[in-house]
Amino acid sequence: MIQIALVGGGKIGEMICNLLIACGDYELTLIDASQKQLDQIPDRPGLSKYCLDVSDVEALSVQLSGHFAVLSACPYYLTLNIARAASRAKVHYLDLTEDIASTRSVKELAEIAETAFIPQCGLAPGFISIVANDITQHFDSLDTVSLRVGALPEYPTNSLTYNLTWSTDGVINEYCEPCIAIVNGEVTEVPPLEQREEFSLDGITYESFNTSGGLGTLSETLQGKVRNLSYQTIRYPGHRDIMKTLLHDLRLADRRDVLKDILEHALPETFQDVVVVFVSVTGNKNGRLLQETYANKIYSREINGRLCSAIQITTAAGICTMLDLLWEGKIPQSGFIKQEQVALGDFLDNRFGCYYQQETKQHRTLSGAARR
């Protein structure tokens, strides 16, 4: 059995436990600072629990010793502590962070580490970068790469047209921090909540706008190869304007704890959600300007006897797939690993990655004939 440590027993952490324990190949040590949170995770063979303040890097590194890898399902502000503990314990490290500053620090740790450091293993950043990089290989040269992702309630009932499906801290952080993009060939920062667009998919109208962190390391990978590269979050129309009022006009961007309290007391959680993935690439192939698009919707479903939200499934499936590929030797065993280094075929063929294909309405469309 492969010994894995998982830090964070929240919604995503519980889903990771569900997938890894059920597959029968992993034994899991679940670590969380809250005994109450640990008690909410059902006891199962192959799962042990340990209450520990993860801000104590030395104590955490002792607990991680002897494991194959540690997976972080904690808020972004704890990322660096867990990465430092992994480095000291000399275990592989994987996380789900979208935070740009945290990932830069993880990359610095990876430069001297003996093991693999693989941040941003979720949906966006994560799977979205793998898809985008795969499509770019179909072209002789690139012009524009657009990545759009959203986790949305299937049945919105409030003026925000939004329910809590993911980390509240993470949502607020991506709405407030600067966004990386490539504009006219230059890597630059663009403001969050700006450059709103509107599009329709399967008869439903969506809006999208800049948010932080979704590109992961793709801007580094495609720098010098693409004219424009951007990432935006998908929501239902009207959401962006209300969030701008809260964050800017009421200045809650400076009081994130207040905004978190408001959202968590006003917006109910839901398991009836849908994840929308939309990637569009424009470039030249055989002397013609062509566009290729990947569109996918993943819905909530029952897995191993438990109803799971779409964002739980896609996020947990991402990091579990990367763990599998690491154990199988299909990705490098040391240094800083980018998501786009992983082949899309390897990801989707995996027992966890296949959740991106099952029970979905999926289509790939191609304008022109940009095929390999």
C-alpha cells in the first residue's frame, strides 16, 4: 500500500479521501488543525486521522516522514508551510492552490528539493492548462489562447446567481489579486473583475471576467509563442457587477474577513452544481488561420455511495490523477512540475481523470481543419 498524507479535511479533502481510499492502492493519513473537522470524515479502513496545527512546520515535517507524498487541500495561505514541511521530510508535494505568490515560493523550494513539487493540481489551474497545451500542439503558430472555467449552481435563486461550492477564501482571493496574461506578446498583469465577456453554450448565457491564478504556469510555457493568452472565470450574467460593488464601492476587498462572513452566512452550499470548461485556441495551420475549441460540462453525481458536487469531483480528480501518474513514473520524480507537462491522453485515461469524461455532454469543435 502506498502511504499518502493529506492536509486539509474540508469539502475537497473529504472527496480526495473518498477517491483514494476506495481505489484500494493507498493508505491515507488525514491531517487537520480541527478535531471537529476530522470527526466529520467517516472512519474507513486505510484512513487514519491526526490533529495538528499545520502552521508548525517542524511538527508537520515529522508527521510527513515516511510517506510517499503529501497532498495539500488547505487554503492558499497555508500552502508554503506545507511545502516547507514536505521539503524537510523529503516527500513529494502536490497542492491545489490558485495563488500566484504561493506558487512562486513553491517553485523556489523545488529548485533544491530531492522530490517532485507539483502545485496547482486542480481544475483551474490544473486540468485547464493540460487541455490548452494539448490543443496548442495542433497548430504551426499561435495567435490567441483563451481559457474560461466556472463552477456554478445548476439552479441559481439569488441575485448573485451563485452558491458556495468551493473555498470562500479562494473565491475572494481570485477576485482581488492581479491576474497574469499575455497581451500583444508581453506577459503582463491585468486587474481582476475586468474585461467582461458574454457567450452562450448549450442555450445558456454566461459572462466571464478576469480572475487571478487560473493560468498557472501556462504564461511561462507559452511566452514568446502566443500573441494573446488570458484566463477568465465563468458566472451567470450580473454576478460580476454585484461583486465589484461589494469589493470596490464598499471596500470589502480591504476587509476580506468581513466579506467571507457575509457570503458564508448568506449563500447556502449546494451539491447541485455544474463545472463549465471552455478553451479556445486560434492560430495558423498549413497557411490558414484556424480556431479549435474544447467545451465540457461536468455535473454532480454519486461516487462510492456519496453525492459529490461537480467542483469536488473535478478538483479532487485532478490531484488524485497527478498522484497516480507520479507513482506510475509518467511524470518527473523531482523538481518543479508544471501541469502542462502532462499529456492530456494520460490524464483522461487515468482512473480518476476519467471523471472529466463520464456522464458529461462534451464536444470538440474545429473551425477549418487544424488536425494532427
